[in-house]
Amino acid sequence: MRILIFTPYIGANYGGIGKAVRGIASGLGSQGVDVDVVTTDANNLEKVAIPLNRWIDEDNYKIRYFPCWHKHDFVWSWSLISWLISHLKNYDLVHTNTVFAPIVSFVHYLCRIKGIPYIMTPHGMLEPWALSYKAGKKRLYYNLIEKQLLEKANAIHVIADREAKNISSLGLQKLATINNGVYRHEFITLPDAEVFYQKFPATRNKRIILFLGRIDPKKGLDLLALAFGQVKSKFPQTHLVIAGPNSIGYLKTVQDYFANNGCLDAVTFTGMLTGELKYAALAAANLYIAPSYSEGFSISILEGMAAGKPCIITTGCNFPEAAQAQAACVVEINALAIEYALIECLSHPEQAQKMGARAREFIMQNYTWESAAQKLVEVYKAVLNRTLPDKYNLSLSSSNTH
């Protein structure tokens, strides 16, 4: 089975899509699947510094980057299109990523012309909040182009049960729910927190609340600023770390949110953290916070839980299973609910630590890339063997299998 995974971008500045593509590709490769990934050098406001137009060996898969023209998340690459036209016939199945992207739509058309089955993953971009953001352009594109290509897909891979429900309400009925995961080996032993303190000395001897994600309107940082302003007055030793790229130039707005709530001096913006420094930040953190309005299924949340941190997340994060397992505190999408949850965890640290321990066990048992890849292989085989009905909603999510 030869699988081609296509994503218009994989750069870290675009957030979780790159992590998910790499995780799935590596997991599939570990299952003996022959996996190639093709993408571009787009990285939001930057370019990925990587050799172009040649195969690069990664962990259990190969990846090839093509030069492109791009502006934020709009990407086009004639060299990639030319390569696909010549080489698509060499693959049994194509797995695409994200929606509302003309280059992805072109790949879907090309698959149909050449008679190659395709599966696509929207990564939360068809969630209600995401659809309402810049709604006019999305509605036009969806009705003219996207909808028919989604209907013709052999499967739509969704990453949360709630996402499946929301996409079903759009009339799409070829759904396979498989959650994102983490690399188990990365969380066996975290680095010494001292690595983080040395880089960001203002955080030393503080009770650290960690936000790990892009600085973006949908991440709820406006709500977090309101909540943290109140929390900081009650717990003066708390310090908020916002670790993520300023991928769309939203940083100044976010800084103003915290300044207006009188707590900017207790916030450290680290930029994007990778490698040892990211895991040292997780080691240093006392709490993990995800105040999002909307997520597909956040890998960063899984990482916070796998690190054994007490996590506070909103219902917009699409992870009710964490609450059911008493492995995270799931709250409504408003500042007051976030504030109360932070105060509760800071007031009762022993209970919070126990929740963090449950979180680690819950993730390690149910949400790894290896288990996600095993389930995705089942879907691939069913597509290629034509054993799926014309309409189905297949749930292989961990909430239904653990």
C-alpha cells in the first residue's frame, strides 16, 4: 500500500496541522505502510529553511518540499502541481489536509480525473466557530467548490466525535473519526525545568500557568487576559507563559488585552518553543491552560496532559472525554469559568496534581500516534477494498475503543 499525504504547508508557524501530518506519517510508517509526504516551503510570514525538490528521509517516511508563492495560509506551487500531475498515478491512495485552499481542491480534482481514491482531513476548519470567521468568503468557496469535493471524497477523517457531529450537520456522510496523538517516548522523562528558567529567568520561583499554541483570535487569549487579571490579584506568585508563534501579527493586540487587565508584567511571551526547551517548559509548568473558542483536536492539549500537568480547557477544545475520565477540567467558553477553574486548581494543588497524574495515564493509554495510525490503516484498507457503504459515520476514536 503506497500512500501519498499532501498538505499545502507543514511549517510550525501554522500550528497543529504540521504536527498532525508528521505524527500520522510516522505512525503509518511504523505499521509498514509506504508513506510519502509532499508539501511546500510556506511557513506563514516566513519560509521553511529546507532543501527543495528532493526527498528527505524522516522517521518512517519520506518528505519532499516544493517552492511556492504564499500569503499567510494561501499557498500555490506550480512545481508541486507539475510533480503531482506526473507522479500521482504511482500511489494507491491520497490523503489531503485542510480545506478552503485552492491547491488542495486542485489535488482533489486531479484524484478524480485519475481515478485515485482520496481521504481528506479538515483539522477543525469545518467547526462552527471556524466557519463563522471570515464567513462570507468561506460560504462562497464552500458552496461553489468545497462541498462537492467533500461529498466525492472516499472518507473524511475527523479528529473528534464532536467534529463528526458538526460535519454531519453539513450533510456530509462519509466520516471516520480517529483522534490525534502524541509520541509516547517523548514523555517518558521530561528535561530539567532549569533549562527553561535559564532562558526565561522571570519565571523562576513562580507558579507557572502555561499556554502552548499560536497567538490567534480563536485561541481565547482575550478571555484568558480577563481571567488572569483576577487570578493574579489573588495569587501574586503566579506567572503566565504564552508559548507560541505570532503567526498572523496578533501579538500587539494580545499584549493590550493583558495590559488593560493590569497583569502584563506577569506574562512572558516566549515565541514558539521547540525541542528540549518546549519540554522543559512543560516540566516547569504548574498548570496548563487552553481557553480556545474552537479547536479540531489539539495536540498541544494532549502534550500538556501527557506531561502530567493539571489542564484547564474549554468546551471549544472538543475533548469531553477528558472530563469524563476526570483527567482535565473542562469549562464553558467564558472568562469567569476560566477564572474559577484557575483559582480552584491554585487553591488545591494536591488535587490538581492528582488530576495531572490521571491525565498522563489517560493519554498514554489512549492517544498515541501508533494507535491512531493503526485505526487509519483500517480505513485505508476499507477504502481500497471498497468495503465501506456509500454513507457511513465510522467512529474509531479512543473514547469508543479504550
